Amino acid sequence: MNFHTRKWVKPEDLNPNGTLFGGSLLRWIDEEAAIYAICQLDNQRVVTKFMSEINFVSSARQGDIIELGMTATHFGTTSITLRAEVRNKITRKSILTVEKMVFVNLDENGNPAPHGRCRIRYADEAFERYSEKLRAMQQPGALLASECTHDIDQEAGAAH
């Protein structure tokens, strides 16, 4: 699980019970997951297709620092499936989990489009790829490392 974003729970994030409002937390999760999907697929045009049940394990109070974690669990032909967890930064106690969030990659016309990805891309790999492209542009005729190919999803009922 990669924890990239931290949030400080402020008064405007609280429900009448004085704990973190679930709606605020879900907004943060959806945004973080969309950014993660965009970074993995190299495309800003992704949409949330599905979110499984949300398990509110515990809560957070004003002043708590929480962190949002994401990991890719499956790459479909036009989709990416993520798992999310929110936890208290200090205590590491889990606050919320979402086992399955599906994002669909779109083309410039808003239609589902194959993305060609089959594994998680980490920041250092993205930097290396960028450096490789720069070197290739400086040397005419240089070839880029090929991306992995992707088999067609065999998942029954998958909306890919």
C-alpha cells in the first residue's frame, strides 16, 4: 500500500458527533484514487466506474492527521482496479477500507480506451522512462524499451 497524501482533520470536516464526516473522507478517497489511476495510466481522462462497500473501521477527530493509501490490484483492458485504506498517521489505526475501486480509461471522445498497462508503475520507473525518452530524442534512431503487452481480460462480467 502506498500512502501519498495526508490530511489534517479540521473543524469543517466534522459531523455533528464531532468526528470526521464520512462524506468528506469519501471525497478525499475518490480524488486520491483518481490521481493514482491517472498517474498509473498516464491519462487525465479517467472516471470512477465502481466502488465496493466501504468499511468504516474507526473514526478521526479534530486535529488528527490521516493518510490515504492506494494500491493497484488489477489491470483490465480499459480499467484499473484499486484498493484503498485510510489510517491515522500517528497510531497507524485503520479508519476506512475500500476493497475495490474501478476506474476506466477514456479516449479524447469520452469512450473507454485500452491503456496497455499490466503492472504498477512506481515514481522512479516513471522518472527513468522520462529520462530514456529524453536520451532517445537526443540520439536519432534510438529505440525506447517496449511496454508490456496486455492480454484481454478473461474476467466474467467485467465492464472493461
